[in-house]
Amino acid sequence: MAPETQPETSPQALLQQWIGDLPFQLLLLEKVLLPGEFLFDHSPRSLDALEGCLLEHHDSLQGPEQQAEFMECAAAYLGEVLLGVAGGGWGWNTRPFGALPGQPVVCPDPELGLSPVAPMLLASYALRVRSRSAFADEVERLRQAVTARQHAVAGWEPVKEHTPHVDPTPPLPEDPVLTAWLAERSEALAAWAEDAFDGAWRWSFHPDTLQWLEASVKRRFATREEFDAAQDEPFVQGACWYMGEVIRRTKGAVWQYLPFDPDAEPPAPGSRESVWTEVPFVDQPDKRLGGAAVPLGCLRELFLDEEADGTPAESLVDTLFWFRPSSYAHVGALLERISMVSPEKARSVLAEYADFAHKELPPHEVPSVLEAFGVAISAHGDDVDHLEESYTGILEAAAALTDGAVTLTGVRLRADEEHGEVLEFARNGVVVTQPVEHESDDYLDHMAIIECIGHVDPDPGTDPRRFYWADFVRLKDATHETSFVFATPGQAAVLEKELGLNLR
């Protein structure tokens, strides 16, 4: 006997619809209704800015439909932040709100014994009293309840139910089909780039190179039908890989692949009807409201003259807009997940950098954030005051990360009859020399540092960790330091996959 389906107006169906629409409401608020108004980091303090925007913009909106849309989006964000404070999940109350046959409510963690909170009613109250503290007062009330519970039960923390496509999740295990495809495309890069970019050096993975890629695709195919006929050929597959790599390396996305699932209901991912099934795509599952794109579909869309509403079709560069860059908070969560830092260390670093913990990290700043968490070191890319002191500081910082497995002493620069100048030091009592070249007394020899860092690796039989040279996409007008990450091979693989780094 088939299970009975819920009527579309039942509380259960309305709740599921609300939860399903949440990602779009949150993105609409951030990207369209309030772009750039404040940092959408889902922190309690961001509610002060949201309440201010609500008071400033709500009454100026023309028509009840626009006001209702704004209110629903604000309630979605407000509710998610409150759930982050008090745990729990979304529920549904049958009390009508405007034209809605009921309204969503936040149900705090059951251990708190609190009644549900209706975000839309709370937003309406804020509009009525105009105190600019209605949201903060509610946060404080919930915090007091959490604190009281923690005093009663040591170590207790509220638990938030997972909101699909909003809360971060670990990436999917890499499918063998994807592994083989990525290896094949990477190996074919040089030949593909020679063909796609006419031999010019345009495949640096810089976002601007997507313009060259788009032009190359449009030169090769005149229509969507021509593109579709060639989508399994090396040129198109290489274009898909290159586009995805630009996104991965500049935004910290990951490659993913969903095989066909005969049990998946159309059009759910895994079903034949889904655009995500059996095709490589880039995703940001470990970021709140992260972006996702199927490069093959993005390339195919280039052959649309305009969207249905008359606006120009989205370019490849435009796709980057929907992907979230890395941040201190994202990097800290990742390092904690793969056991490179303790939860206490992650919290202390995020507290130190609280003012910009959720702000954008360009690719070249990601290694310096790893250094802030104590899992990397760097060599200054600009001029230095004293060469020998700088080399000493770099090597001693590297040795300190080995927890005593390697000690370095007697670091010095000295003249050498054969090489002109060498950097010399003792590794666990054994003298090591490395030739160096200095064009001036102000700049370090970074290639020599790369060679020297290998001597600071612990003995592989006792400690699997080693130093990896971290390469990244070079953006214009940025000072680029030479950075080294200290990690196990497994940890390095995750950092490379999820932070867009190239670890050598």
C-alpha cells in the first residue's frame, strides 16, 4: 500500500517547503535585497545590522508582495542565527501570518525547555517598537537559558538540527570515476592549453582567464547543437576541467561526482533527470550556503543569446559570484575536522581574529592563515633587514613545528670558495650546507629556502608529517610570500582538495 502523501497545505508540507526554500531566501537577502549592507556571517551581532536594515528598508518597499518577500527572507536569516544560539530546528505554527496559512517557528534545543520563537512575529515587533534592540534582546534571552543549562549540566552544548543546503557538510567521498577523470585531464593540460589558447600563456588559473576560455569555446562552436555533439571530446572535457579548476583554486571549492542511483526520485540528485548526476561538478559543501556549478552546463549556457527575462546570458566569470571565498572561520573548521589543530586552538585563533574571521581570503592569503593557526611557516617575499637573521627565523620556526623531532643550531651565512656563499646549519647535530644566491643584500633566496626546508622534515619512520611548499593562484598587485605547510600526506591531500592550494 502506497504511503499517504501530505496535502500541500498541511503543516508538515508547509514546513518542508519553507526549509527547501531557505537557501534561496538567504541568498536573495544577501545578494539582491541587501547586497553589501553587512557581513552575512550568521553571527548574533549581525542581527543588529539586519534589524537596522529592516527598519530602514521595509516601509520604503512598494507593494505588499515586496514587503512580504523582504520579511520572509529576513525571518529566514533571523531564524538560522537564533538556531545557532539555542540549537534545535525549524517547526511550523498554524497561526496565519498575513496571506500565509501559518508561519515558520524556531524550536530551541528541547533540553532548554523553551517555547518556539516565531521570527516573522519578532520582525513585526521590531518594526512596531523600533528600539533597534528587539533581535539582540531575544538573543540574550536564549543565551541566558543556554548558560543556565550549562551550569546545571557540565559540558552541555545546544545541538542545531542540520538545515539542508545551508549548514556546512563534509564533501562526498571521491568517486573512482571522478579520480580517473581528474588525473586524465590534469595530465592532458599542456596539450589542451596549446590547442585552446593558441599556445599563449593564458592558463594560470587566474579568474580573468575564464574570458579567454569563453572566447575559445565560442570560436570553436557556432551553436549549442555543435557543442552538444562534441561534449565528450577532449577539448570540451578539458574546458570543463579548466573552468572547475579556476573555481577550486580561487574560491576553495571541491570536485564532486554523483553516480546514478536507481532509488533516487526524479529530479533528485542521482536520478537520470538531475543535471548533477554522472557529471563532474564543483561544490562548496563545507561552507554555509556555498556555491555549486556543473562546468559542462555553464559552457553549454554560453550558446543562449539571453535569459528568459531578456537579460544577457551569464558569462563564465559571472559564475564565480555565487561561490564563497575561504575565511579564517572556514580554514579553522577544516583544520579541526582533519585533526591538525585542537578545538581550543581553533577557538583561540578565531577569537584573536574575530573582526575579520568571516571576511574574504584571496588565494594568496590562505597560507598566511594556516600560519596563524600554527600549521605553516612563510618566507617574506619583500625586502628584509638582515639576511642571516631572516634565514635563522624561518628555519627555527620550521623546527618548532616538529615538536622536538628536529633541532637546528648554528644557522649562518658564510663565504664559500666553490659556490660563493652558502647557508649552513646543524640538523640534529649534523652540518648541512645549501648554496644561496643573492641579487642584493635585501632579498632572500627563496629557491634555496625550498631546498633547506626539506632538511627540517622529521624522519619518516617516526613521524609522517613533512613540509609542503604551498603554491596558489597569483593575483595582480599582491605580495606573494613563500609558504610551507606542515602536514601528513593525508592532511595535505585534504588541504589541497578543499582550499585550492597546490602542495608540492
